[in-house]
Amino acid sequence: MDARAFLDELSALQGTDQCLVHVEPLPARDPSLEALPDLPDMLRSRLGLLGIEGLYPHQRRAMDILAEGRNLVIATGTASGKTLVYNLAFASSVLQNEKRTALYLFPTKALARDQLRQVRELRIPQVKAAVYDGDTPQPERPLIRRNANLVMTNPDMLHASILPGHARWADFFLRLSLVVVDEAHVARGVFGSHVAMILRRLRRLVAHYGGQPQFVLASATIGNPTELAERLVGLSFDQVAEDRSPRGEELFALWNPPLSDEDLGLRRSAVTETSWLFRQLVEKETRTIAFCRTRRSTELVAEATAALRLESTVEELIRTIHAHPTFAEAIGEAAHAVHGAAIHM
């Protein structure tokens, strides 16, 4: 269905005339590739098997910054290839020196496991990656500390388990060459202050054991990526914020929930409104993804949408609504469904 026609239909519904507060078309962007940087032959071969023959300009600039030994914050859009940048950087580094290690920090356990799959797709035997978090069985933890050179975890686990037991990680910290903080834009407010203190504690202990890692922060598009990175880590950063990845034409719309109580100025909840909007799109047989802040709100939106009375082919449409904890799973489900509808945390 045409996106603008759908918005016009929504605006025409009773009580929604003031909800559509802004619409902005985003033009299509053609693909542009630059040559791969100087990479080990094995890594080039693996990239070729994955169909990667070059890098987007922002990826190539990010790789050049890391090759020069500087800290990097990359703030580009979803699916713009931020993960590939730091995965290539570490894979290239460890192929030159197998003793090097890396620490990846993700805000959620589900995201860490999703990223583990991406690392393993490179099929580099020298990259021994593992997730180390609260779900990691106790018997496996000593093996990970001894054998893994790429450890994926979250700030809570780093604070509560890894740093308090830093003596057991001494060799890992000595050889630490790269620290990645993914989804850095969520580290704001009180949580951001906590993350900043944890990262400073990490830096102090790594320095104590002789390590000198580079830092890479990956973020969604924000207005002040350098300021965010420097306040979180306490070091200077170079930024890459111009997204040069390809995309189709898009229509960006801001929807403000209608008032539920005009006297108090209260509006319908985000979960209720998202479910309602989701229903409109599902009924139009439009492939849709809704993003929510937490797993619980993701499940609530899915349940609320499925509970609504859909007009046509009710059972068939309801079966296409699924809640997923990670973005990659949501994309995969929507891509393979005929009228796919996925809700992402």
C-alpha cells in the first residue's frame, strides 16, 4: 500500500486529525562502494564468500581511523554496517597477532547472542568468540576465560562479575586490543552515568595489567556522537556520522497519541496506540515492524494487536504477528512472511 495514502486514511478517521504532527519524505540513496582496506588474505576470502566486495564510504573511513590507532565512534543508521567495521578490525588484528583479545559490550543478552552469530559467519578459526553473561553456565566460564579471545557481555556482567574477579582475567586484559560498546546511545541519564563509571574502572584495571585497547562506540544516528563517546569513556574520539549506505525512498511520520482526558492533558499509552496503528497496517496486509523499549512492552503490543478484531482473514493475519527480542530475528520473520508483521524490542 502507498505510504502517503495510508497516512491520509489515518488522518481522515474520527479523532485522529491532530495526531499526524509531521511528515517528511526521505529520498532514496544509491549504493556506493569503496575498495576494501589492506586486510589479510584469509579475511578477504571470507568476505568474498559472503558477497562483500567493498565497503560503504563511512565503513572505509571508520576502518582507516582504527588502522591509525585512534578511538572511534560510528553513529549511522540501522543496517548501515557498523557491526562489520569492528568485526573486521578485530579479525584483521587477531590474524596478525593471535594473542590479541577483544571485549564487546551490548545492552542486552539477546543482542550479544545475535552478534555472536554474525562473528561466526566470518568463519575465522583464530577468532574464538563466546558470550559471557548471567546465562553462561558456571562450568563453561573458566573455559571461556582461558580460551576465548573475543568475549561478549553487558555492562551489568562486567560490573558484577568480570571486574570484581579481575585477577582471573589478567592475561585477557594484558592482551586486550579492542573494546566495543554497541548501542551506546542507550547509555544516558542515570544508566549512562553507571556505564561511564564502569568503563573508567575497566580502563584502570586494564592499564594495571598492561593492556592498551582502542575503543569503538557504535550508536544510532544522534546529534552529538563525539561528546557522548568522550563523556562515557573519558578519552578523545574521532567520529563517523555520515551514513552512506543505500536505502529506498522512505516517508518519516511523527504520530502523537490522541488525548484520552482533555482536562488533565493525558494521552493514550504508547502500547495502546502502537497496537492500534499496527492493526491498521496488518489489515492492509502491509509488512510491518514495531520497535518497543523492552521485551515486556514488545509482548504486550503483540498480544494487544492479536486480540483486536481484524476485519478480513482474521486467523491468517493474527498468525503472522510475532514478538522478537532482537532486530535480526524480526527482520528475518518479516522478510519470510507473506504479510509479515514483527514487533522488535
